[in-house]
Amino acid sequence: MNNLKLLSLADRRVEATLAFLLKLIDRRVDAPVLLFVINFKVPTHLTRSNSSFVVPFHSTNYGRNNPIHCMMRICNEHLGFF
């Protein structure tokens, strides 16, 4: 993989997830229902938190792997405020 400069499957999934979420926010993907479900974090005062989305807590893996929540969590981990 290193010799051919290929990304791992996990890295490609993260890139695809981030690309889809950014296209959804920029409205290049027409899905108002999905955009409505995304929880943007709007701080009321200056904090050190650099997350862009509020991801609800899930006590089960089933809830944690919800596609929308997974996208928001990945974006918080990799981009912070974009």
C-alpha cells in the first residue's frame, strides 16, 4: 500500500464520509430531510471545544453506528470547526 501510495479502507471511508457531509451542508446533495437531522453546535459563549456537531450519547453499538451520528462524530474527530 505504501509503495503504491494507496489509502487504507478505513481512511477511504473517512474521506468519503467527510466529503458527503460537506456536500450535504453545501447543498450540493439535495436531501433536506438529512440536513434537518444534523445537530449543529451553536456555542452561546467562547469555549475551548472545537466540535461542530452535537452527537447524542448512545449506550448501545446499534445507536452509536447510526449513519448520521457516525458522520457527525467523524467530522468532529477529524475536522473540528470547518
